Amino acid sequence: MCILYSIITNQAAITALFRVVNRFVGNLAPMPGVFPGYPAPVIRNTDGGTELTMMRWGMPPPRTGGPPVTIGERAGVAVDIGAAR
């Protein structure tokens, strides 16, 4: 299931609310829809302080290559299938 997000506020309001030190998004236009796979503004903490930057929004693409990984039903941790047998 996917939730649709929208950004209707301006960049000055975002930087004031989250006390952003560095801004790397340029001129941030309103985004009526933020869809998976498209860039969206993200606030993150770095060694230089809080920054506002653009990142690809959504879940990472599926893993290719390497051993298969499953999530343990009871433990809730990633387990190598080969080691679990």
C-alpha cells in the first residue's frame, strides 16, 4: 500500500520549522503529489548540521544478486535462508 504525499508549503516555512542550516534544494516549488521514484525534499542530520536536500522518495529497489534474505516471523530480523536450514 502506498500513501500519497503533497508539499504545499514554501521552503522558508520548512527551514524555519526544522531549523535547517544547509539548503541544497534550490527553488522548491509546490508539489501536489510526491510519488515513489521521484525526487522529494528530505531533512537529514549531518556532521555540518541539519540540511534540506532532494532524495528519491519511496522504497529501495529490489535486491539483485547475493544470497536470498527473509525476515524471521518471530524474531523480526533478517536471516540468511541457507543458514536457517
